[in-house]
Amino acid sequence: MLSERLLPEPNWDAFFEYLPVVLERVDMVPSNLATALGHDRSTVSHWLSRRTRPSQESLQAMAKELREAFHTPLEMLDWMELAGWRPAEQDLRRWFAHWFAEHGELPRGPRLTDQRYFLRPAERMVGREEELALVRGWLTSAEGFRRPAVKVLVVGGMAGVGKTTLARAIGEDPLIEAYFRDGVLWAQVGQQPDPRYWMQEWASLLGWIPRSVESAKRYLSRFLADEERRVLLILDDVWPGTPFEPLISLAGPQCRVLITSQVLTIAELYERSRLLHLGLPNHEEAVAMARGLLPPEMDTKEQARWLPILGEIVEAVGRLPVAIRVAVAVALLEGPERVLGYLRAKEDVAPPPRPERVLRLEVAGPDPRCSKARAAFEAGYEALEEEDRRRFRALGNLPTGASFGVKVLAVLWEEDAERAEAAAQRLVRRSLLGRVGANRYTLHTLLHDFAAALAEEAGERDVKGKWMGRVAVALVGKLHWWRPVVPRVWTGPKPFSREWWVQGKEELFRDVPKLILPRQREAEGISVETWATGKTLLQHLDRYTFLCVPETFLLAILLLVDFFSNELPSKAMDRILFLGITLVLLTLWALVIRLMDLHRLHHLPRGILEER
């Protein structure tokens, strides 16, 4: 039975909107009802005007007085649940004796635990309490009597983020099981769905033995179209352009549909729909997920060795639940330290690195039914148009973990900003690109590795980083060797003072190697605009440094020759020395200019280059 603790949130507006209809059925006016309940004549009028609400005792007395207005106990239950109260079953059996004599008991349809065709065993969901409560509220809320506020709910997000796990937790939630008294039905749709198969499965779960697909469809249509039926249909892994619509069209007046999909635009296809964009868990939830995957028999000492490493593992895989599951499974076989070594990028070993973090996660774990990260990404990639596939592969040339704007995408994809923004929106709707602002985006760590692996396989990896120079030019203009190009925005002491120079020099030599644009680590936490501009400046700095060394060496040789030799004409020697000194000074000037640019880049307030 549905206890009061499990009832949905009351909807008093819908409850009182239907009260005049109920009173009309039994030929009553509000004052008659107040008299029958033993209240003042104005009490019911106050209820209808929303100034007061009836108590549970008043609701119980009201249900007894108005029972003749309802044809079935289910109709009364639906109305009383809007007020957050449920009549006792013994009262229902006394008030609706003929109905119970015919039907025996209140309906209880199939549950997810009755359905044995899941692709993998159920997982204990860790965290996601806010999302669970939000979905539960949407599915059990009503605009009016027997009118769902939300008919279709779409849980969207990138592959492996936990959409299926959340859907299963919803389907097995006690409130959902009790509220959808006629059953919770599940269908694993995928990119090649077979609606006929699921119609036959659902019909058999509801007590019908179908002889054909058509008979199953007719039975489901009649069963779910009944206004008494309250069923939740869960369609997992739905893709646009596939024949999944016949399953949704079966949903009757009181039925709801829960869809999981990587494509966020599916919610726009239906009225009274909601979209829950499921994001990544936070660090604490991700570590708790990883801890829940450890064997329960692991002793305390061993757990203490694992816990610090689990935090690093979950961050190395970008807190993606599917990757956490596979990484922990491999760590239980090979050891957490070794798996952490697999997952860490090694740009200092073989620049540019071969993106192998996703591939290394594909090592078979102890449970062969574990989802693989790469396989989860491939479905979304294969569903793209060819041009969008090329654009997605090009994203593998970006630094890992950095945010970027439309101008960066336009340069990377070699197209105008308008087309680049439209393409970025399509990738966002396909959950292959994340949004971090109005016109800013980011790529998940493992999706970046996946894109980089695809680019390398297709021979499209930008090994020399030519696009970085184009981004720098697009942001700050042409990099002239004789003057600074980074905007002069200072955050230190007054420019050109001795204090400014001393502080700037210390900060420059302390921070350039480890913070501005690291050579042997990923550029996580900064924007691609800053990263590309700084990498270009460092390339120029390397070039001028390389030129300065041979020029200085050549000048020293000329000075020695001029000092020890009297055979060369003095004027010619003076001109050669003057030219050599000029070249050295110009190179040193260019070197100083690039150092000034790096220092200014380091002190730019966040967003200056992004806005440009």
C-alpha cells in the first residue's frame, strides 16, 4: 500500500478545482458539505478560495460523504492523492464493495524487478539525490485532476554519465512503484530499436499472451488508453531518426514516459515535456562511487592504501561514472598505482602524446558486462554527419581540460564564426561538447582523448601546432618582433617603477615554467585563447633565443679576428662588426619583447582574451 510517507507533494489547486465537479455529481453545494462534515457553513468556501486547507480528519470525512461521486476506488484515490492523503483499503472495500467483488484487489502492475532482460545487473546509485528528487517530483505532479504536469521526461547527457543508472533507480524507487500502480515498463531502445519486440514483452508482462505483434499492440492500446491506468514507460538510450515513436504513442492519459538519450533535442518533440541535463558527479560523489566498487571483504588496511589513489583515479578519468567503473575493475586486477600510471598523460615522454587513456581503460575487467568507455563514445560519434565528425576529430588538437570560444573553433575548423557556432550547438545537443558559458565550451577529458585518437587514425593530428599561431593572430593581431602585442593590462604595482620590475621579474621566472604555459603538463584550468597565445609566444622566444646564441658566437669570433689580424681592410671589418652587433641587439630586443608579452599574458584578468 502507498503510505503517507511515500505520497507525492500535495497539489491543492488541482484538488480544489475538482471539488465543485464532485459536489455537482452528488447534487451538493459547499454549504451542504460543510454541514455534513460538522463545520461552519463558510469553511468549504474558505477551502475553495485557498484561504484554508482541510485536515486529514476532514479529508477522511469528505471521502466518506462524497464516495458516491466516484465510479471506482481508483478515481477517488487519484483525487485524494492530490491532497497528500490516501483512504485506508478497508474503507475503500466497504465503500466500493461491488468493484472489489469483481476485481479482487487494487492493481499492482509489473515492476523492474519482474523484468529479466536488462543488459547488465543493477548498480547501487551513489549521490544524485537532488536529481532523483527532481525527477520523482516531475513524474508524480499533476496540473489538474488526472492530468500529468509532465508527460515526457528526458534525461540527457554524455555517454557514460549515469543516465541508465538514474532511470533504473527511478523505476525501482518505492514512491514511483506505488504511484504507478499499474506497472513500470522498461525498453532498451538503442540505435536499431525493434518496437514490435517490446510490445510483445510489455503485453506479456501485463498478463496478455500475444499471438502476434498486432494483437499485442491492440491489447496495449486498449489497456493504456484507459483513464484508470497509471503506468510509467522507461525508454533507455533513445536516438532521433529511429522508430521509437510507436512505443511512446501507447502512453495513455495518466501514463508518463521517461527517456534517456545523449541527444538533448528529443525533449523538444513533445508537449508537456521536461529535460534533465545530467552532469558529472562532484569529486566526493565520484570517490564514493569508486569506493562502492571495492570488494566488501577488503580489509581496513588495504582500503586505507586505496583511498588516496581513488581520488586521483576519478579525476584522471574526468569523474565519468562508466570510466570509474572500468578503471576500478582494472585496478583490482593490476593494482591502483599501475592503473593511475596508465591514466596519467605523459607529454614529457613522447610529445605530442598518443591519446591512450581511453584505450587503456578497455582492458577487460572481472565483469565482462562492464560498459567500455570507448564503445560508449563511438555510438554518439557515428550518429554525426560527416562534416561534424571532421569537426569533432579536430577538437583532439586542443589542450586537455581548457575552455574555448567560438573564435577558436572557427580557426580550428577553418570556417566563419557563424557556421562554427552552429556546429558547436549541434555537438552540445549531441552531448559531445560541454557548455561553460554563453559562448564558451569545453571538452571532457576522455572525449578529448577519443577525438585525438580518431584524428590520429585519420591522419589529421596537428603535430606542429600550426593552428595555435592562427588563433594568436585572430586574438591579438600579427606578432611583430619589434613591439609587444598582448594587451597592456597590469595588475601589479605602477608600471616602469623599480618595484614593478623587481616583482615582475620574480613572478616571471617563478611562474612561466609551471603556470603560464607548461611544456610538460596539460593546460588544464586555463582557456585555449591563453594557451594558444602563450604557446605561440614561447615558440617565438625559442626562435629568438636560438638566433641570439650563434649571432653572439659569430660576433665573438669576428672580434677575435679583428684583434689578431691586420690583413683585412679596417672599413670592411668595422661594417661587419657593426652589422653583427646590430643583429645581436635586434635579437635581444625581440627576446625582451616576447618576455614582456609573457609577463603581460600572465597578469591579464581572466576573460580579456576570451572576450576578444
